[in-house]
Amino acid sequence: MKIAHLADLHLGYRAYHRVTARGVNAREADVSGAFRQAIERVIALAPDLVLVAGDVFHTVRPSNSAIADAFRQFSLLAVSLPDVPVVVIAGNHDSPRSSDTGNILTLFREIPGVVVVAEEASAVHLEAVDASVLCLPHNALTAGGETLLEPDSRARHNVMMLHGTVGGSVAEQKLRYVSEYGGATVHDTQIGPQRWEYVALGHYHIATELAPNMWYAGGIERTSTNIWLEAGGPKGFLLYDTDTSRITFYPLDTREVLDLPRFSARGMTAAEVDEAIRTAVDGVTGGVAGKIVRQVITDLDRQRVRDLNHRRIREWKAAALHFHLDARPPEVRRVSASGAPLRRQTLDEQVENFLLREWEPISPLIQRDRLVSLGKQYLQRTGKDA
Ligand SMILES: [Mn+2]
């Protein structure tokens, strides 16, 4: 049996202020384009089963255009592969906190062949392929109470799909950073990948193997809170063949995101800093036009930021989809982070950690990543020790 495994589509994600010729946010259009490509590839691959491991939408209340887009693509998939079941679970991004809000994903149940599990853990039996898919959407993992994670002995194929963070020593080594907040954690011993033919994971945005038959598919575009951490690798989806235990990653054509190598401006004049930035930008193959680019410069105080060649920086900003010159002043005040003796937090990091981990947004419309970058901008403007 061949299983196509997609996750973290984040349809309706928006960032920056560029719009397409049709007035759509450029990044929303990118994500939509990546999904279109993914569906096209899946149709061409004609797997026996399609799994979507959560975060179909970026928000609990996506825009009408995002909903229409998703409906169109899932319908196309169903029409093109009429005998192939499609199982979708909800992730933390598309699960409302209150169950009476209702989940938009349930709309896709109207499409023949599409099964949606949005709230409770549920084993979906698929006659067509004689498979049982144990589905653990985000809310099933946060609801508390024990869910029995047992394969269905009557089914020929047993697959598990969950949206959350996997705990355990292997996962902790491989998931290099906690990129996604608000997810539930399941320990790998609870899952027991050896008991399943395949375990399809969603939530972590980089395609990652936790066991030969247990993978995060990663997102189809870069929509994490900190996209710079996923700048390097490709985005795409997976195809797992249960007969050969072989996994294949299918990369998608996505917009380039470049985190230029950071450097310290200690002891440099503004002109020298200018020169270093120019060298970095000139070194970008194909130039920065249309790309998402960041240059972090540490130990750069406000005075020298003011003296930079802003005309040229504006040109890069105009050419790129997003060009972020992230000038970080010398760190004067450092505070030890609790529970991490070797790690010292800067004020910037404290603000980031607070806004991302501790603070509860008062409205789902608040985009945490934008709030963090605003917070950092304000810190910088104080010209103090941010
Ligand atoms: Mn996600």
C-alpha cells in the first residue's frame, strides 16, 4: 500500500504586505500554489491512501478564499482518485478551543471519499484498502484522559496519524528546536511505532524521520513562527510504501527564503558594515529579487544603523518580497534563563519567549510572529540594550 502523507498546509497564512496582481497577499498565494502543486503530484502518484496530518488552515477562522481553495483542491483530488480514501485530522491551528465553535474542516466531509476527524480520537476503518487509521487530532491529545492507542487486529493495515509534538529521546535529538507552539505532546513509547505499519505525524514543520516508519511530513511552505529556522531545507510531502518500507520525499517549488550568514559589527565603521552587507547580498545566486531575505548583524548600535546606506537598503527592500535588516545592538544586560544554565537570554529573546510561550493571545486574529517582530522593533527604537 502506498500512502501519501501531507501535513501543515497552513492555507490562509499571510505575511508581509505584498499582494499579487489579483490583490491576494503574496505569501497566501504562495501557500495556495504549494498546495496546488502537492495535489497535482499526489494525483499523478496515485497512492492507495492520502493522509493529511493537521493544520490544513493557518487559523481557526480562515478566509473565504482559503476555504474555497481547500474545497476546490480536495474535490479535485477526490474526483481524480475516486477510489482513494483521504483522511484529514485537525491540528492546533485549525482546532477551536471551544467545541461549540465548530470546525471548518468538517465541511470537507461533503466531498465523497474524504474523512475528517476534528475532535475526538477515532479509528477510521477504510474498507477499500482494508486499513484502519487511528486518528489523533490536536483536541484529542489536549482533552486529557487516556486514549487507547491500539492497532485494530481485524484490519490488514494499521496506520496512526497524529498532530502534536512527539516526546522521547530520539525525537528530542531530531527536533532541533521547538518551532511550533501550542501543540500537545505524545511520548514515542505511547505510540510504539513498531506496532504500526506507518505513523503519519503533523505539527513539526520540517520533514523528519523519527523511525523508519514514523515521519513528520513537514509543511508544504514556510509558515512557522520563525521561518528562518526552516530556510535551508526543501518543503514538500511524503510517500510511504508499506510493502518496501520505503519513504520518498517529494519537494515542491516554493519561494526562496534566505537567512544570510550573520556577522558581528564589532569594531566596524558604518561604511564597513555597508560593504559587508553588500558583499552578502551580491553573493546571493540570482539576486534577492522576489525572495524573502534576512541579514542579522549583531553588535550594531543605533548610531551606525542610522549611518548605513539606506538608499541601497531601500532598493533591496523594493526588489525582494521581504528584506529584513535585523540590526542587533550590543548586548549589555544579559539575564540567565531559568532552567537553562548554559543558555543566556537577551532582552530580545525574553520578549520573544514571553510572547510566544507564556502570553495568551486575546484574539485569534493576532499574528504572534508579527507581534514579536513589532516588539523587537520597538525595543530597538529605544536604542537601549535590546
Ligand atoms: Mn503547523
